Amino acid sequence: MKRRMTVAQRQALLKWSCLVFSVLLLISAFMAIPYIVNALPQIENETMRDILNGNGAMGNAIPEYPLGGGSFGQSSEVTEESLPTDGNNGEFEPEEPIPTPKPGEYDLPVTSSNLAWYEATETPSLNIINKTNFSVVLDEFLSKPFPIVAEMNDSPLVLIIHTHGSEGYLENGYDFYSPDESFRSQDTEKNVVHIGEVLCEKLNSLGVGAVHDKTMYDLTDFNRSYNYSREGIKKALSKYPTIRFVIDLHRDSVFDSNDNNIKPLTVLNGKDCAQLMLVVGTNQGGSDHPDWRDNLTFATHLQQKMNDFYPTLARPINLRTAAFNQALAKGSVLLEVGSCGNTVEEAENAVLLFAQAYASLLKENLK
């Protein structure tokens, strides 16, 4: 006669059965891990794949080359030997190139053009756009003595100012614009204030003392911006009595008869450069500016220096009836750096070359 299992015996048997089943299930799960890993999608840096395959510890799952350089807990110095020789074999994918911006359906194109009045293969010439009734021959002004007397020392010689500080450029890479684009910006990384800062830093590095007034004088009342900048120039001349040269830095706006946006452009030292234009004021409009010919003499010498150093960088000198506050200093010019169709980078490239020519001219003619 069979003995029946007691309740206690049945419970013990059930417990051991569950335990054996759990162990078998756990062993099966571990054996399945490699199959699971191989089925996973590619994970950036493969950190999780390494952990699951036993190549790392969960508390130390850090890429070999973190963004700061070097490996975790070690020096940040990265040697050539430690870097991957092939982007596909290293921890990081190859850097994606910055995509070229594409115009939208309603965007308008910008066309580049050489506005220097001569080609790069030709001998540079002195040219003028004369908007006045004065008879002017630039070769005669070039033969005149340099009109400014000053000493080259650590004191400021040059003031850079912006009557129309909000004049902006297109972002780098853009050769098109929106129909409602104002070409104005209060962002000092995208307008002429930034270009003025690039110029100021370069002049100082070349040994020409320069100060930069970053005020955007056109923000309060555009129609009175020259009145406001005039007071700014006076204030700077009072604070720095050694200043003899004033650069009122603008950017132009060039459109053809069909309303196409034209950017003045040349290639120098392998780089796209916005072309520059010196604007010189007179007293024809009624301003008290009897010595405007001194300003034109300085501008002509500067134009010739740019032609000598960087042919096609400069457009013709523009002589105007307005004074543009230039009676305040004989070494005053209004400098148009490119146009509203140029990019920030093109303007930067141009003004760095301008600084070289400008500094050379001053060093040749001042004590």
C-alpha cells in the first residue's frame, strides 16, 4: 500500500522544483546574451555593446576619447598615437561637413561682381566717382604731401566709429536672402560693429594705436545719426587728443537697374574678400568744411596703397557733397566694407587686408 505524501513533503518538493526551474531559466538567459547583443542596432561609441559583452563595467561606461580630450581620470593631452587613424575605426564617426545653405522657394539671389573698374590682370588705376561740381584729378592729389603730422607711439592715433552701426551682413555661406530681409541687425557679431572690432584689433597688433566706439548711432533716430556720431567723435577726440584719423565704418547697398542684389567681391590670397570704398565729403552741400581737399589727399594716398598691396580690393573713391563729419580730422574717411550682399566672413577678410595697407601708409609718413 502506497504511502501518501504529507503536506510538508509536497511543499518541499514544490520549492525545490521552483528553485531548479529558476536556475535553468537564469542559465538560459545568460547563454542568450550574445544573440541579443548581435541583434541590437549600432549604438554610438558602442558603450552599451561593450558592457553587455563583458568589455566594461556599468559604473565606468565612458568613451575612450571624451569631448574634452584624453581618457577619463587621466591627462587631457591627446597624442597622435592615441588618436584613431581612420574615422571609421575610432570612437567617433567622421565629422560631417557643414551643409551649404539652400535657398527657399521665395528667396532671392545675390550676384558677385568686381567693382574696381579694372581686372586683377590689369595695372591698378586710381579712379573716382565724383558726385560734386568740383573738378578733381586724383593724380594731382597723389602728388601732394601727406597732410597729417603726428607721432607713432603707444598713444591712440585712430578712432573707429559707426554712424550706421546696425548695417548688417548675410550669414556665412549665404548667397541669397529673403524678400523681407532688412539687412539690419543689432547683433554686434553680424553687423559693422563686429568688422570694426576686427579692424581695431588688427591695427593695434600692427603697432597702430586704435580705439573703437561700438555705439550704434542709428538706433535712436536714423535721420539724426550723423548728428549723434559727430558728438561721439568730439568726445573721443577730447578723451584721446592724439587721435588724427577717423574711420567711420559702414557697409554699402548695391542693386542694379533690375533690382538685383550685387555684392562687390574679389579673391585675394585665396580668400573671398568684400571690396572696399572710400567715401570723401566736401562742403558743396553747405557744411563748414573748407579743408576737404586734405581729406581727399589722405584718401588718395590710402587708395594708392591699397592698389599697390592688394589690387582690386578697392572700388573707386566716392566724392560727395555732404561732409560726413570729416571736418573734425584731416585723416577722416568713410569706409564702406562690402555691401548688404556680402557675408560676415568676406567683410572680415577684406578689413584685415585694409589694415595692412593702412598701417603701412601711416608708418611711412609719420614720425
